[in-house]
Amino acid sequence: MNELLRCMKCAPKPEKHLILIGPPGSGKGTQSPIIKDEHCLCPLATGDMLRAVVSSKTALCIKAKEAMDNGELVYDDLVVGIIDEAIKKPSCKKGFILDGFPRTVAQAQKVILCL
């Protein structure tokens, strides 16, 4: 029933793609849920998504976990692939909010190819 109400509320809303960029502690994670509720968008926090993915035991995810454990950045293609899968889900049909990604021009160019 909640999903039906959400669909009815979100139907007239236009599709949007938002990117929240800022240093740690700047409020990206605070503002994302507020924007999500108001505009019926799918929140995509790359840090949370990566933590969820590394629990799987594929070779790619093991490499991502090693990089994260060493305090290194996970390479762009993996993160963009995770984002690409997420934005194709029905919950992201009306659009999404990217929280903290992209961080570089190269990452932005790769994300644009997913749209």
C-alpha cells in the first residue's frame, strides 16, 4: 500500500538527476533524505553502496574491499558500474541523487555515459 501511495504522489513529478558535492561534514547526507522525499528521488550514497557490495565474494568486490581497507579509493569503473546498476532499478525511475560522486572530471564523464 505504501508503494502505491508513493507511486501516486510521484507520478506528476518530473525526472531529475542531482549530484551533491562537498567535503565530509558539509551536509550532503543530511540534505539527501529531505530532497529525496520532496522530489521522489532515489538516494545513491556511493560509500554506502560500496560497503554493501564488498560483502559479496566476487574477485572485483574483493579488490574493492582491499582498496577500502587500505584507505585507497576504489577504481572508477567499479563505482560507475555499481551506480549504473542502481539507477536502472524501478525505485530510481523518477531520478536520483548522487551523494559524493563524481569527484573528478573523469568520473563525471563516465557517469554521464550511464544516463
